[in-house]
Amino acid sequence: MNSSESDPIPESDWEGSDSRDCEIIIFDGPGDRTVRPVSPTRRKYLEAEREKIARYKREQNESTDPNNRPDAGTNGTQSTSASARARLLELFKARAFSFGHFKLASGKDSSYYVNSKKAIFNGEAVWLLAEVLHDMTQHLNIQAVGGLEVGAIPIASALALRYFASGKAVEGFFVRKQAKAHGSQERVEGVLNRGDRVLIVEDVVTTGDSVLQAIQEVEKVGGNVVAVSCIVDRLEGGGAKLEKYNFQPIFTIRDFGVAPPATG
């Protein structure tokens, strides 16, 4: 086979020793297309990955029963993949949840702790998280996603990437806890346009005050908050404060077998 001007990669650079052993992979993204050949070994790996994703998609299409999602928010969540959510919960239980004596960011003492960073920097967990959040929020027509540093940063990045993969451009951003003394001195970092429909994300919600801080800064620059989502709601009052912002947790602490503190 002879290379031509339409062939982006000469034969000598192909990974396979024979063109018959190579597969052309086409990646379709918004406004872009990439073609590259792969070796038989790489092809087997890609086929396995595609089958894994296809399996999740099939289960997502088949799982529409809201009873598969105990204690989670109800608005826009009934089509969430039961298997993806179940596996995500399994990973959080194994990697991020522990009992002991802990001081929370809110100042409260707690007998358990959800250290989400031990989960959301794991490749499988962040992929599942993006899938679940995409399913929960795709009806909202969001244009930007973000929240208060640090917990919101990997969540916003993963979800923006997931939306890009589906053909929709969504901006990611984060809100600084306090402005830097140099540079632009802005608290909202990233691209957030006035009037954008915004999803605020957080890893764990206790009192909700951190989320409200992020909402305040987003609204100052003209963002329109259409929903708030978190990975875990500890059921300690934060949900009530955020209810008017269309609060949609993925899990509550009951999903981890923990009863919330008594109120009143």
C-alpha cells in the first residue's frame, strides 16, 4: 500500500508490521477527527475497553427504576445507571469511608469521615462519577460546572470531559476560598459567562455553607445556578439550605449504613 496525501501517517510509522493487522481508529469530537492505526495488541485492549463502556451503556438504558437509587435525590435521576451508581458506591465504601474521631471543615465532630479524594482521583471512580452526574444533569442544559476548591475541581473537570464526549461544550471552573494577592485576583477561576446555566458540584455536603459560598461568588459574576449536586449528603442540614437550588445528591450517608443525627 502506498502512502498518499490523504494518509496522515506514513506506513513506516504504523505500529503493526502488516497493514492487515492494523485497525484505523476514528475519534469524533466536536469539530475534530483523528485517525491513527494501532497494533493487534493495542486493538485487543481497545476492544475490551469499548466492550466495558458498551456494557455500562446497555445497563444504563435498561435501568430506569428509581427504586434502584435509595436515599438519593429524585429530580432527573431515574435514568441513572443502577450498575454505575452501585459500583461507584462500592468504590467509595472501600476507598473513602472510615470510622474514628474526626473534626470536620464545618467545625463539627464526627464518628465517621468521607475522604472523597481517596476515590475521585481513581480512574474508574472518576469515570463512573462523570457517567452518573451526566445522566442526572443532561436534562438541565447546563453551560458550566464548578464549585469551591478543592473538592469540586476533579468533579467539574470529569463532568466537562464527559459532556464533551457526548458532543456538548460545557465549561469547567472553580471558586477560590479567597482571592490571590497577585494576578487577576479573581475568585472564580476558569471561563464563566454572564447568564450561563451553572451546575454547582461538591464532594461532601454537611452544613451546606461551603456550597452557598460558591453559589454567592458565581451569582456575583452573573452565573445562573440551576442545580447543586454532591457525591455524599451527610444529612446534617445542608440539603435543607440548598433545596431551593434544586439539590441533587448522588448518595446520602444512609447509603453507607449510617443513620443521620437526630434533629430537634
